[in-house]
Amino acid sequence: MAQQSEREELRMVVASLRRHVRWIERAGVRVLPRGQFVDNKPEEMAERGLLRGVEGDLFSDYAAAYRAKTLEELRGAIGDCHRCKLWPGRTHLVFGVGNPHADIMFVGEGPGRDEDLQGEPFVGRAGQLLTDIINKGMGLKREDVYIANVIKCRPPDNRNPEPDEVESCEPFLKKQIELIRPQVIVALGKFAVQSLLKSKEPITRLRGIWHDYHGIKLMPTFHPAYLLRNPGDKKLVWEDIKKVLKELRTSPV
Ligand code: URA
């Protein structure tokens, strides 16, 4: 009896796989890429980068993103994203901007109104302050660094991103970091810091000290929007940025 129901289950799996392949064929796909499957040796998987164990999932909505070799390919793989509930409210998906080989990558929370309208991260008032930190504080141009956010679409009324939205977008940020491979990540504000470090510690405890993000040095600091409300804390951000500059100067490229 048990054997018969297992056979029936197998028949249903095969039938649904066949339907799926026919559907792919009808969509015009003629060749399916050979995936690398999840039972690879852990050392090999570790060598492949930050995204482990899922690259071979042929039917994953993220398969093309995992395989991307450049930021352009990654952007193409994200496409007109409908993977979470934020897409109906967006004007632009805000992917990221800057030098694909940057030594420093800034990671914020998510696009606000100005960023949604322009399709570029940190272009509003908080963005102007970040640009000042980069230009005047660090002596760099925006084009020298890379700037991205944890989530790529604006939440309604700038509310905090919700866990399912962060989860949907997380593979894209991880892949951006994997492709850029910066020397240092500067995580801006509580939300980005806690998401990247998978921590619930308050930003006041996390900021100003080096953390490890998959082998990359990560410096948490306050968000520029917080600094607009609390300008007295700019000096603390400057201390954090000085540590970043020292790290960049002293560590071999
Ligand atoms: N705040 C963010 O966290 N990111 C932006 O792109 C703009 C404002």
C-alpha cells in the first residue's frame, strides 16, 4: 500500500516536471544550463563565494542572478522585479551606483522618495550629506565608491522594510558585494547594520568597531538621515570614517 502511494507520488512529480519543461519550451527556451547541485563539497562551495548551495536550483527565481558575472548581468537578472510586495509602489528599482571595483562600498536601508524618482541611491537630503562625507571628509568622488541599499524598492510612505522584503532582496545585495568585493563596507544606520550583521544589538553598541562580513571588514556608522536630525553626532561618524580611511591606507590592495 505504502509502495503504491509512493509510486503514485513519483508519477505526479514526473508529470508536473514534464508540464514545467513543456512550459519552458513554449516560452522559447531551447537549452537549459547545467547547474551545480547542492551536494558539492563544502570547501568548493565556500570558494564559490557568498551565495552557497543554491546556485544549482534551476527553477529558482534567483538562478540567473546567482550566475551573474558582472553588475550589469546582475541588474539584467533582477529584471522588472515582482519578487516581493513593494513593486507596485515603485517608480524605479534602485539597484546601486558607482565604481564596480570600488575599495569602499556604502550600504544604506532603502530608497526614499527622491531615490525612487531618480533611480539612484542617496540623492535626497540624506544623500547630499553622504556625498559631503565622501567628497569633503574622505577626499573621494561618488564615482570612486559604490553605493547600494539593503532593499531596492521604496517602501510606501518610507516605512521600515519588512522581513519578507529584506529576505527577497538579500541575494541581490550579497551578489553585488560578491562581485565588487570591496575592501571595506560602511553600513549606514541601524537597519543596514543589523540586516548585514544579522544582529539585534543597538547601533550605538555596534558602530565605531570593525565587524566581519564574510571575510570583508565592515564598519557600522550612523545613517546620514539620523545626522540631519542629530548633527551633534557628526563627530562620531567622522571618527568612524577616519578608521575606514586608516584601514584603506594601511592594508595591502
Ligand atoms: N536612505 C537610504 O537608506 N538609502 C537611500 O538610498 C536614501 C536614503
